Amino acid sequence: MKTAAASVVHHVVAVLLSTATMAITPCPNCGSMPVPYPLSTSPTCGDPAYAVTCTNSPALLFQSVNNTYTITAINTETQRIIIKPPLFFRNDTCVSNDLPYGGILLNRSRPFTISDANTIFYFNCSSYILVTLNCSESSLCRTYLNSNASVAPPSCARAPNCCSLRTSGSLTAYSIRARRDGCLAYMSFVSLDWNKPESQWSSPAMEIQWELPNEPLCKAQKDCDRNSTCAMDLVKDTTRAKRCYCNAGLTWDAVKGVCINIHVRILLVAKTRRPSLPVKVLL
């Protein structure tokens, strides 16, 4: 049961949130898949810097440098998307079908990176790659290939060198490589619990994260809402671009894409420090 204090705080937050309005146009769903801010399926919705593609199928696709991958899940609170990793070229060959593209290569000028939650299995690797990866017979990759849970082609179990890697840092932030002078195939698992048996692992997937967006771009005040002002701020942005900066007393919520009352932010911080006041705020 809610305490009286919790009810009061909840009411105060609800009132303060009445000042939160959108300075951006949300994108429509892609089929049954929501497209939350800042993701954008057209120049007129979301933040175009976070562009994704909605096909006629319909399917929501993530664009790498020279390939596309299906998006299966989106988490705005953690700024993460889940994509399907590539299939194998054929069931009788241990070769990823994005080998001609060099694997997954992200554009460094875009606000996306490969998160550190992925465990990568590399298959069919040349010998020189052994110095940087765990390619022993006791590696998790080899254990997976030898299990009944493996969805990799049988040819991968016969191929030389199966290696494991946990993504982290600059080495894997923008690429998971597949190449003829390295490894010809790979598979990815998100938040893999190495202590669980292979039969309890989730399906192959890859997690991509995005940077929190800046305030929306604008050319004139009509591009902003009543809670923001179209202005140039060289302290935050040295590109001389104009953005819809929140008015006094308001602060930018980059997760929701709104200007909110600064007191809401204070109450939200208090929520994390005082679990006895279970304030849940939905914008």
C-alpha cells in the first residue's frame, strides 16, 4: 500500500510533468515494432542522426557501413537495440553470409557502438588469429560446437580453430570482423551466462548501444516547442548548429526527448536514493 508521502510525491511529479512537451515528432510504428525516440525512420521524425530503416515487409533494419541487420528489440532506458546476427552462407560451409562485407562494420561518425554485453564465437579461423583470441580446445566456443544446442552448421565443428571473445573497449566498439585472412564466420550471444548449460542459452543476437542525443536541431523558433528556444550554444555544440534548448527552469531529458521541469529531475534522483518513496515517472 502506498504511504501518504509516496502519494504526495507522485502527485507532485504528475503536476510538474505537465510542462513536458515534445520538441520532436515521434516516428510511427514499423509494423508492430515501436520506433522510440531518438531512432528515426524518416527526416521528419525522431532524430535523423539515429536513422534506421522500415521496410515494406514491414521490418525494422539497422544499417551498418555496407549491410543491414534486422532489429528484434529496443530498450530506450538503456539505449540498446538487439539485432539478428548474420546467417551462414550455406549449411555445408562454415562461412557467414556477411563475409563479403567484412562482417559487421559500424560507421564511426554515427552515434552507435557495439555494446560490451556480447560474447562472440569465431569459427573457421586462420592460425595467425590464435594469439589474440581464446582458441583452445577447452574454449567456450568449442564446447558450444560440441553440444546439442549448437545452431552452427556441422561444418563449423570440422573447421579449424574455434575462438571466443567478450566484446569490450575500442577493439570491438565498431566492428566484428569476418574476413578470409582471419575468421570466416561468427556468432554472437547477448548477456551470456557462461555457467549455464548450452541448452539454456538464448538465441544468437547482438546488442548495439547508442549515445544519448543532444537537443533537436532547429532553423527557427517554429521548429521548437513552447518549452524551448532555438539558439546557438557554442559551449555545448561547436558546430555552430542551432538547437531547441530548454528554457529556464527546465532540463533536457535525452531518453524521452522532452524538456522537463528541473524539479522532476530532482525528485527522480531522490527516488533512487529513497526506496521508501516508490515514485515511477512515465513521460
